[in-house]
Amino acid sequence: MDIIPAIDLIGGQCVRLTEGDFAQQTTYDSDPLAVAQRFEQHGLRRLHLVDLDGARAKRPVNLPVLERIARHTSLVIDFGGGLQQEQAVRQAFDAGAAQITAGSIAVREPATVQHWLQTFGPERIIVGADFRDQRIAINAWAEQSERTVQEFVAEYLAAGARTFVCTDVSKDGKLQGPALGPYQALRAALPAAQLVASGGVTTVADLEALAALGMHGAIVGKAIYEGTISLPELARFV
């Protein structure tokens, strides 16, 4: 299972939100490059980089940060936030992203994301599946659609997508453990999907439980910054 540390960006700094709420923001570090280099020094190979300013502006804002991290580390970076146009996707790749994550646009404009899958290849386009109570969450997680997360992933899998970041938004940033039940159901129903767990990972035991389910990866964010999981502990999973 891939261990994927997360850096969320506001104003070029490392922050974390709770349940995606900008009013519940904690700033952890002013230098995202230094944070990324610490991840690399502990043997981690991946990075989930989220441009929260971009998500609000509906266009990438922190591309210079992406470019710095890509230039000064060898981390495999997936980048998300504000990617609404194909030009923005190309800018992210040009700045050093190996992959991009299509979030809300994957719900609102499936034809657009399906075109990206065909244009750039499924190995470069990750589909974000944000959910609450098994239903896809939309509009910055403030609303739920009628579609279940299983239906959503199945539709994109049929359209050629391979990798899905599945975030239980009710868990995100709360350090209360991941949504093992929904992940287990997704794994059983859609074994061909490469599922990355996101939200709620708090302890090494959480990671062991996700690995036992057969998850393809796990994103770890607040647990690192709050110290409930140490970087040396993560290194044993590499």
C-alpha cells in the first residue's frame, strides 16, 4: 500500500482544514518545500499536494509551490485544486505534477474528465470521490448528491479511470479513524479499482487496517502534523 503524505496549501503555506471548512484552518508550516523534503528524507516517495486557494478561485494559484517541490525533490506528486480547464491540467503537468486529481469537476462535468482520461491517460488522472454517508458530496462538501460512491466509482471505472481518492468528508481532519466499512464495501464490489483512502487516518493501526483491506494507498495529513503518526513510523510501510 502506498503511503501518501499530504500538503494542503493556502497562501503558499501548509495548512489543514477540518471537514473541508476554511473557517476551521490550522497553519502548520510556512515552507512547504521543507516539509516535502522531510517526507523524502524519511523514504516516502509520493506527495498529495492540494491547492486550496485554487479550489476557491477555480484555477490553480500555487503552481510556483508545485514547481519548487518538483524541482528540489524526486517525489511523485499528484496535484489538485482549481483544475477546471484542460489548460490548467497542462500547467500542472508542466510545473512538475506526475498526476492530477479531478475533484468536484468529476461530479459536475464527467464528459470533461473522461476527455482528460483519454487525452492524458488513466495513469495521470486520479478521480476524487468525496462522500458522506455513502453518497457523493458536492459543492465544497456542503451538499450530498443522490449518487452513491459505489455508483460513481463504477461509472468512472467503466470510462477508463483506474485510481480513485476516496475521502469520507465526515472523517476528514478529525483524527477519529478512517471509514473502514465503506472502503471494505468498495473493495468487494469493485476489485479492479485502485482505491486510495483519505480522511481520518490517525494511527499506524489505521494504516495496517487499510492495508489489510487491500487499499491501493492511504493519504496521511493531519496525523503527521499533529504527531499521532511519526515519519519514522511511516517509513516502515515503504
